[in-house]
Amino acid sequence: MLAAVAPGPEGVRTVRYLARGERAEVVHLADVASNRSNALAVFGLVPGSEVVLLQRLPSYVLQVGETVLALEEAVASSIVVRAAANPD
């Protein structure tokens, strides 16, 4: 299993450390095979996209735009995010 990135400077961490309902911006996909990265990109999960964590158990559920994705823990642990800019 991949090690999740614990919260770091400027709020950089993996999806695994987001709170339910928290918004974040995708920084990059770490340790993801190119075919998996391409599959996630099809659903809009790319650097710069905004995500919202809807659920943590039994799987991580992210909203990306109008798309809702259920992800395994290993995938959630590989998506590096930072706090989303305040829309105000």
C-alpha cells in the first residue's frame, strides 16, 4: 500500500487526509501508472481541478465537477491536493 502524504506546508496532502465536505485543488498524481492516470483524467481528475470529498468509508468518494468517483484507498493516497482557493 502507498504511504499517504501527511499534511505539509501550505496545506499540501493527499485526498486521504481531507475532511468530509472539504474542497481541494489537485496538485498532481503521485505513484500512479500512466494508464490509471489517463483513466482518471477522462473523469476530470487532473492537476488544477477542484475536488470535494463526499465520503471516506467504505471507499473514498470525490466529486470532480459534475462527476462523482469512488476510489480505492491506494488511489486516494496517491492524489496530492492543496486547500482550494476561497471563491470569494
